[in-house]
Amino acid sequence: MALQTWWLYVTAVFLISATPGPNMLHVMVQSIHHGPRRAIFSMAGLMSAVLLCLLASAAGLGALLKAAPMLYDALRYAGVAYLVWLGIKAWRAPVAASDAADPRTPPSARALYAAGLGTGLSNPKLIVFAAALFPQFLDTSRPFWTQLGILVASFVVIETFWYSVYALGGRSLARWLAPANRQRLFNRATGLMFIGFGGALLGHRV
């Protein structure tokens, strides 16, 4: 892989990761509800999804999905259903008064990880990138595993940076969301955004 190809890849990943999507929204929401430290478990689930998608793409799953439209559609519909479910769950999330204790039981680390993993695997941006764009940066005339390691490590570093940015932003936003009416508005806006991401995935084909 030529250096200029790597720079092109890093630039593309940096911009794609920075734009708001299900992953970053999920990190911010978990940071608001449970704090940046517990949001780390959500980040771990999201990062696991990133690694699975990139490795699957490198193994040829992207080509398989293109060759088997029914399989791709099945995965796409499952992702749509999960994002819509997240949207409904966010819309209906309970709110707590600023002067009252939060009645919700904090989710376990395993639950946070599983939710992050599910969100990541249904993320339309990640699916499109892994299936359509990621393989384009692999030079077949050069050592495969070395290139794969560099590309995956670069993605992990950039993605972790943006997770941290959104998590810290969520911590700051949590103070503004203390009043119950603002929490309710945020929950409904978040719900609509997740449903919108589901709609985007429904209307897209690799």
C-alpha cells in the first residue's frame, strides 16, 4: 500500500467517523445517561462491530453480499428493524426530575457492550464502508496481512478518537438536560434520528 493511498484512507475514515451516525449518537446517549466511564463498555461493543465488519470485508463477505442479493437484503432488514427498535426505545425512555434520583437501574457492562455491538452491526455507514470502500484500499500486489493490520489499526485509532469526543460532549450536554422537559425533547429527537438512520439503510443498496 502506497503512502498516498494510506493518507487517502485516513482522510476518508476521519471524515466518515466524524459525521453523526448511529455509532456516535449511541456513544453520546450512553454518556449522557450513564457517564463517560460506563460508556466505555458501549464503545467496546461498537469497536467490536467495526473489527468484525472490516475483517469480514477483507475475507470477501462484501463480494458475497453483492453476489447474493437476498442475503444482503436479509441483513439489511435486520439492521433496519434494530435501528427502528432503538428509536422507539429512545422515544419512550423515562425522564427524571432534576431534583430527584434517577429511578432507572444502571445496565450491566455486558448489556452496554451488547447494545453497542448491535448498534454497530446495524450501522449503515459501517456496512457501506466495509462492503464497498474498504476493499478498494487493499493492494493485491503487496503483503495482505501487513496492509490489513495497518488499515484496521488506523480505523480503530480514528474511531476511538471520535468516540471520546462524542462521549465528552455527552457529559457536557447532560448538565443542560437536567430539566425533565429537555430530557423528553432529547429522547424524542434521538428516537427520530435512529429511525431516520433505519430509513436510510432501508433505502440503500451496496
